[in-house]
Amino acid sequence: MTAPLQPTAIHAVPAELCECGFRLLMIRQFNVGAVPPAFAIIDQRVMRMPQRLGRHGVSFAATFLPEVMSWLIDHLGRPSLHDETGRSYRNPRWPVVCWHDQERYWPSGAVTVEWFAEVAFQDHASWMAFRTHWQERLHGTEAGAGACAGEAEPRAQHGKEKEFADDVL
């Protein structure tokens, strides 16, 4: 039997899938009065863990894990390309990554801010190839690893496959 998820839990949570990308819980932020916020880094298997900066902060850079980066480079090319003059520009085939925050109210009375990395692929075929290859990791599992079975209290539902791409692109 799995215990209910607590505000301080760092277990992987399955990604919320949409038509052309996903939303992945990365950080849970605790605000307690005038004290600098505390952060719980959520265990997940697609993006690099955000880095802690100094005593009171977290870097909100969102980068894929090395093995995911290699897969993306093999399928979409390098994230940065060069034009005929040698000037670099963003590869238009690469997914767009941005941050989304959402308050969460827990049965214990705790209130947290959950930070999600939202990833929108530029075309459906690239997204489907990524989704198929990284399916276990998007579900918060991989060979031999168990996923967290439940949420303490469901967040507002966004629809089964919410379209993030419209907002991101």
C-alpha cells in the first residue's frame, strides 16, 4: 500500500501529456512568511535537476538529461545551427521549453507553488517519436523504478491532452 503523497515528497510524478508536448513537475516551492522560500526538487527522468544557487535560490534553467539530448540531436539535429555567415541561430525543429507555476493546497493546510517545465514540439511526428521512445520516463518510471501512486489532492484538471503549444509558440 502506498502512503499518500506529502508536500515534501520528491517522488516522480507522471508528465501531463498534450497533443504536441508535455508538462513535467520539476520543483515544489514552500513559502513561509518573510523567510526565503524552500524548494523540493522533484525526482523525474527527462530533464536535468534544477541547480541550487547559493543559500536561497534555485536556477530555473530547464535542460534535458544528456541521454535525452543525444536522442534529440540524433532525431532533430543540434539545438543551435549556423547560417552561411557563421552566425548561430536556434534550430527551428527543436522543442520550445518554458516554465509554468501553479499553487497547490494540501489537506494538511500547506500551500505550495508547483513549477512545471512545459515542452512543446514543433511537429506532431517529432513529438510522437519522442513520446514513444521516452514513454516510461514520461510516466515517471523506468526499468526497475517505481512511480508514485497518488496525489494528495488533485490539481485543477487541464483536460486529458491540453494544448500547451498555442501558449508556448
